[in-house]
Amino acid sequence: MVPQEALHPVDRDHRDHRVRSRTGIHGPDAVLGPVDAIGFRAVTLTVTNNSSERSNYLIDLTIESPDGTTQYDTSAAFVNYLEPGQTRVTQSSPVTVDVPSDAVVTIKTISRLAAN
């Protein structure tokens, strides 16, 4: 598990889609993007490595109703070989389900592994 100080805090509004973490983990900034030409969407995340070593990150996400009673889709994002102090903007795997405009991105888990 990643220490809270290793990534940006969440729980803020982004366009029409809020980002939250039910696990209490503070994670990267995340925005559910627009539908592309073939009907997919992705979550764009900004990840900063605030640890003292090169790191790989795995971030598990869900797209849910605001009250958390309906899960529309899941997704994941990967960042490899992020040096201490570096920031990278990355996209999750595609969200293939059309979701309502009030849907929220929920960060379920963030895993950090030391990278060689």
C-alpha cells in the first residue's frame, strides 16, 4: 500500500465527475474523460511519486452512482518507473459503459512497488 504522502489528495470535484476514496487512501487527481470516437471513455490520472525511490503504481478504480449503490464499470491504471519527485499523467483502461453525468470515480486501491 502506498503511504498517503506519496500521492496527491483527492475528494474534490472535477468537471461533472467527482473523485473519492472510500478506503481512506489519498490518491492521484482523476477525471473521467469524454466519450471518444468509438464510444469509450478513460479516467485521466495525475500521479506524483513523493517517495524516495523509483516506483511502479497500480490504481484500481470504479465508476459508481453518487450514493455508491450502483457500480457502472471498473478500470485500472498503471504507471511504471516513476522517479522520486516525478509526475506523470496517464489514462486508465477504457470505461466501456455509458455512465450518467453524475457518476463518480472511486479509487479503490493504490499499490506501489519499488521499481528496479
